[in-house]
Amino acid sequence: KAGVTQTPRYLIKTRGQQVTLSCSPISGHRSVSWYQQTPGQGLQFLFEYFSETQRNKGNFPGRFSGRQFSNSRSEMNVSTLELGDSALYLCASSLAGEQQSPLHFGNGTRLTVT
Amino acid sequence: GESVGLHLPTLSVQEGDNSIINCAYSNSASDYFIWYKQESGKGPQFIIDIRSNMDKRQGQRVTVLLNKTVKHLSLQIAATQPGDSAVYFCAENWGDYGQNFVFGPGTRLSVLP
């Protein structure tokens, strides 16, 4: 089974721009979560989508948004980029029906904001 | 790849020895826990999970112990190998649904030849 695929692998953007990251989950997984990873803050939860609906949201500003499509693929968008948004953005998928289940991560998109 | 965490606690063990990585979790209501391994340039990789109705769970060369009284989780790796060198994270979750896990800061395991 193919794993979680994230594109692009690397991105360099300028302050004030916006960016869209893409994630294809493992086939059959209906939940997609996004995490931000930085050396200073570690892994922080952004949001989770399940059946095209945002089910949970972390403590990030409204500049961070996401969506999920009917095929479970997901995108996240960051508008008005700031230097502090430089991070590794990780997508994870899971079965996540009525019971918690493990997250399966992609290798991330490395975003650098200059 | 870029370092996951520049100032992570580090555990150094001799190849062939057993490793024990500890984690203090934050929420007494947490009922599901996972250990992840992250190698440089890669996303976290699932190792083993445990639910709060268990105290111990074993996998291949790994054992997770859960002490709910003191909110403590540990990962034991038997016969540590060079390929085990990585950063290890514990993650906790609570509630009936939702995948909003809280991750610990991580521990870097360094295996010495």
C-alpha cells in the first residue's frame, strides 16, 4: 500500500505570499491531520479533517486553513506568510472511525519563508 | 536533513544494549498513546501504541509501559542497533474521536558502535 504522499517536498516563499500544500492519504484512510514541526516548538497540531469536514482545530491563527476533498486528499493553505511560518509541515492519515487509531505520516513539506 | 530539534535530550547507548526512553504526558484524561520514531529528513514513523486499559504492550524488540498513576510512558528497545538511532516522540490523545494528538518534545537516541 502506498504511504502518505506530500507535495511539494520543498518550498521557498517570501513574506506576505500565500502557499498551498497538498497531501494524499493512504488508500482507505478517511482522516487527514496536519502538523507543524519546528525545532523550538516541536510537533504542533494544526487541524484534522474527516469526511470533508474539519473535525478538530489546533491553536493557530486563521491564516492557516485547510480542506479535504471527496477522495480524502487534503490541502492546507497559509496566507500572508510570516518568517515564523518556516517549518516542516507534516500530513498524517488514519482510519479514525469511532476509535482513535495511529497517525501515518508523510515525509513533509519543508517551507522556508524569506 | 535539518535537525528535528536542536536541543533535545539525548540518550546514548552501546550497540546491543537495551534502551529505555521516557515520556511524561500531560493530560490525565488521555486514553491512547503512541510512540513514533523520526529519522532525519523523514516524517515520524509509527512504532507501537497502547490504550489506557493496558499497562504493557510488546512488539518486535519494543515494549511500551504505561503508568497512569504518575502519567508516565516508557519505550524499551531490546538489543539496540545502529538503525535505531533517531528521535523518538511519545504522543497522547483523549476523547472518543478526533486525531488531535499532543506530542512530547522528543528524545534523541544515539547508538554507539
